[in-house]
Amino acid sequence: MEKLSNENPENIESKEDAVESSLGQISQCSQRWLQLGFAAGALLVGGAGIERRMGNEAEYASHVSSSENEKSHAERKNEEIEIKKIFGDSVVFEIQDGDYRAYFERKSVERLEPNLVNMNAAGWERFSNEAFTEKYLEYPKGWIAGEVGEVKYIDSMNIDIESKRKIGGEVVNGIIGAPTIFVYRNTQSVGNEPLIPIKREVVMHELGHANDWKTDRDLNLKERYDLLLSVYNRISSPDSYHRDGDRYYENYIDGTQEGLYQGAREYWADICAGYFLNPQKFIEKHLADFNLVDTYAKKNDPTFDIFNPERGKHP
Ligand SMILES: [Zn+2]
């Protein structure tokens, strides 16, 4: 999720105040629910899902083991221990649940670009057709199709009760399928992007959430752990992104494992936004973060070039 700061809203370098809100907890709760489902053989997931899930546990386990050799298995197990130590056991279950879902979705669900819902209410119909697509090379293949099921416009302001800040957008995971991105009246672009009615940074930030170590459809289990640990490494580095503004430390990293994990999630979404929004500036100022996103962006699309002059051009 992303909250909009009032100051200099188009400048990604500005200090953005973002804290988890009551709505953030909704999405958190649904994640926790799914994770319990994983641990308990999906007893909590109702209906036909139960049968399917329990019946497939063995298939999933054999998929994981067949994709590993002795060495990568040992490495993955070590990373699991490290992640438990840093972020807590629940994060490992959450990631395993994400990998489980991704495996079956890759097999059975067609990769489609998202349904755009209610965009005409905002007058964003045309723009959203251009923004949430891989067609114009703005995003690598596999960044949108299959990763976002729906983009839904809610015709109201969304203000966090606690911090009183406007929530720019958010990603909510459902029980099955790709997540929904919600955008609001306050996702409106202000000032210096007159031709683009929606705040692009919000779009790019939320797409980052839709492609993280838990939600991405394409990574294997070890790659998920690698990504989270790389982000942890970045957030702990002296040259970490936004370090000056201390956004992560002020808003998330409060000494608890949950806070640290939230900080890592937001850090990843922010460096994705930095990379896609203004790659030239981002590579100059934040090379290590640039390289991290670039590596993952190219994973499914090795020829993707963030500096391609044709990128984002549309009729
Ligand atoms: Zn966020």
C-alpha cells in the first residue's frame, strides 16, 4: 500500500510517509488466514478448495524436491533458518503458501492482463488501458499478466484513520487467483503530470507488491527466499534507499519482526516504483537497488530494457 504525502507528490525522492492502516490490516489478515490454511492443510479454506488443496500437497512437495539438487536444497534450508531468525516463522509459511499457490496457478490459470473495473467513473478508462498492460513495453513480460487479476477504482477518498494520510493504492490478496489493486479518488495525479490522470508512482509501487517474494507467480521457493534476503540486505545497508528520510525506520521498523517485515515489503515496492518511474535518476543515485529490481524484472523477460526508447510509447 502506499500513502501519499502532501509535499512534492511527484518526486519519488521526497520523504513519503507511509504507515500501515486499518485497511492494511485487512490485507494482512487475509494473508495470515492463507498462511494458516497452508499450515493446517487448508482446513480453513472452505468449499471445493479443501479437497483440491489436500489432494495436491504431495504433488507440490514432489515439485519442490524435483526442482532442487542436494546443494540448492541445503542452501534453501539455510535461508529458511535465516528468514525465521530475522522475520519469524510465520514469514516462511507465508512464502511457502505463496509458492504453493503460484505452482498451481502456473499449471491451471491462464495468464491474462487484469480486468479494469469502474475506471469510467474516474474518467481513467483510456489511461488505465495504457497503464496496466505489458503491451507498450513499459513493464517486462510477467509483471502484470497473471500477477494482477483486477484493478478496481473506488469512487471515494481513502484516508487512514490513524495517520490521517491519503492512501494512494493497495493490493489485496484473495483466496485464489491474482490479487486486486485498488485505486481511489486520491490516486489522482496532481500538478506536473497533466496528461496522466492517475499517479503513476502508486501504480508502480502496487505492481511491486504484486511481484514480490510472496505474490510473484514465477519464482521458485529458493528464489523467493533470495529476494527477501536481498531486500533485507539492502534495507540494512548504509546506502539504503530513502535512508535519509528514514521512511522505513520511522514507519515500520519498530524493533519487532512484524515491523521489519512490513519495512521490507514497502522497501521492495518503493524500489520497484523508483526503477520504473525514473530509471535514469534511479540508476545514478541507487545503483544497488536498481540492479536488484533489474535482475528480477529480467527474470521472465531477458530482453526487457528499462532504457528502451520505445518503452511506454503508445498510439
Ligand atoms: Zn505498499
